[in-house]
Amino acid sequence: MLIARRSLLAGTMAAVHSARAAVQSAPPVSVGVIGSGGRGQLLARVFQEDGGARVNAICDVYEPNLEKSLSLVSQRQPAPARAYRDYRRLLEDRSIEAVIIGTPEHWHARQVLDALAAGKDVYVEKPLCRTPEEGVALVRAEEKTDRIIQVGMQRRSYDLYLEGRKLVAAGELGTVRMVRSWWLNNHLEDGGREVKLEGPLDWDEWQGPMETRVPLNPHLFRNWRHYSAYAGGIMADQGAHVYDGIHLLMGAGYPAAVTAAAGRPHKKGVDTPETVVVTAEYPEDFIAVFTINYAAMRYQSRNDQMNHLDGDRGRMDIGRIECRVHRAGDEDKAAILKTSEKGFGYATTLHVLNFLECVRTRRKPTAPMRLGFQAALVTQMANLSLKQGRRIRWDAAAWRVS
């Protein structure tokens, strides 16, 4: 029997309207933005328009981003935001209750710790951290604080994935021993175009906690995700999302071991590969394989990523928009179909609403630091596997890789 999408949509929208009404009827939360590039600007808009918050401070070391963000924010609220070029000064602002950290990956750990020390609630983009050691320090800090911390892994708040988790837990698939996931895109098409800055950049501050300093490099500034000294490559950037979704669906904890294989980098000027296969083993007795290829053709966003959960009674296919369950022996049509009418983009709104509700109620958010590290750790172990050419284990007792 085909289960239609109408009941999912009705239940989801009722919950969303209730959450938004609760959030927007309360006094607005005073928010500061640290890192106001594309993602920071999007989050600021969602916090303002959907969450009813007020963005009262913005910090960026790149002047064009700062100026654009200040302008956009002022269009959506009566009072303009204050400008900062040093995030430490923003954290000293006692009127700021919560901060959005949208800086590059190499800054996350330091800025999260500083924000917690300043008594701020934190919404931080993924990947949460750059190394296992940073992740352990962050989780330990979370255990000692009463602050609300939400990592930007929006599948944790997404109606489609929450429904998928229920189907797995209800036994609709039987026993799942393997999850197969992929993400396809192309970032080689820019042809290595010269990158130019459009205004002043405090390059020393942008490098921040990095021990090795390099001369001003506009290509690095624009493509930091693909430089191994600053981030984990496209595999880690997208893999944190994918593995978090798998952990949610499967009710899984930290991986037991990870092995990876990769091609060589083809994007000009960078040192991380765009084609990687990661195999993660879990104590819950299943394997999760993630394949990323950013040298593929471009797909519509609704088709560029997919997760297949292979059970002995059924298979679940869940992507950005749809969740399908196929029964054993009848895989040509879906026995269960669930669709998100609002689409995957709305997952960010749901995630922000959850964070702001938790800021007010002091309940735990859907993606706390512990889960953020769990997802990032898989990709960090994958990069260690590529570097060392071996299977990398996680020592759960000692909280370290081996």
C-alpha cells in the first residue's frame, strides 16, 4: 500500500507554524554574526525573518562581506547592526545573547570555545572542527557548560529525515547491514580562473589560529575548503552532512573504524581530492559507504545526493526531497513514499527555529556538539586513512584515533 505525502505535510506544517508562533511571540533574541559570507548572510536572514530574532552585531575581516551584510540586515529590522572587525570585541558585547559562527572551518573550534567562555549560546556551521583533538576539546567543553550549542547539520531538524528515522526504528526495512550514499557535482568547471579581492581583507586575522602563516592568497581565501591545512576537502565538507544523516537514520554512535580511497586532485591550485570513497564501520553492526565525486556532471539539486539503506526486508532511498521504501521482491515501485513539500532548503529554517526555541526554553537542541563531532570525526578519520594508507580506528575508551 502506498502511503501518500499529505499526512506528512499536514503534520509538519502544523508543527512548524506552532514553533514559529512560539518563537516570534517571545522577545527577540539578540544575535551576533561572526563570519558574514554567503552562509552567514543566509543564516542572518533566516534568524530575522523566520525566527524573529534581531541581528545586532556583525563581524567580518573582509570588508565587502561586512558592508553587504550590514546593508541586508538593516533592510529587515528597524535598528542597524553594529560592525566589528575583531570577533573578540563582539563577544564582549553583553547585549548579544547568541552568536552565529559562519567562519571557515579552521576557525570553528577556537571561536566556539571563546563564545562559550563569554557566556553566549552558539549556532556553528559544520564541519564542527578540523581535527579529532579539537572535537574532543569541544565535547568536553559542552559537558561543562549550560550554554545552548547547535551545529548546522539541518537534517537533524528536517521532517523528511525524522520520518525516515521512524520507519527504520519501526522495522520497515528489517535488519540494515549496509548504507550506501553518494553526492555528485562538479567544481572543476571554473578552469582555474584568477581570483581577485573586491575590497580590504585582514589576511593575518583570517589565518587566525594557523601555526604556519602564508602570504596573501586570494585563491585560498575563496577556496579554503579544498586546502588540507585549513579544512578536510569537499569530502569532509559534504561528508559531515551525509554521515550525520546516516547516524540519525540508523541511531548510530561513533564509528569503530574508517578506511578511504581517493583519486588525485584535479581542481587547480588545491591539494584535496574531489573523488573519494569512504567506508565507515560501526559498533551497531553495519557499514556505511559514502562516495563523493565533484568531477561528475551537474545534477538538479533534488537528484545530486542519495542514501540507500539496504535491509533484509526492504530498502529505503532518501535524498533531499523524497523518502521511498521498497519491499523485498518488489523493488520497482515504492510501498511507502514520503515527500517534503517545502523542500530541503526549508530544513535550515526548521533547524534555526529549533535553536531559538532551545535558547528560550534551555532544552537540548537537535544537533548538539557531541553529534557534530561524531559526524566530523568520520571524515577526519577518512583523511587520516588517505594520508597513512591504512584503516583508522576510534578508541572509544581513550577518546582518540589509533
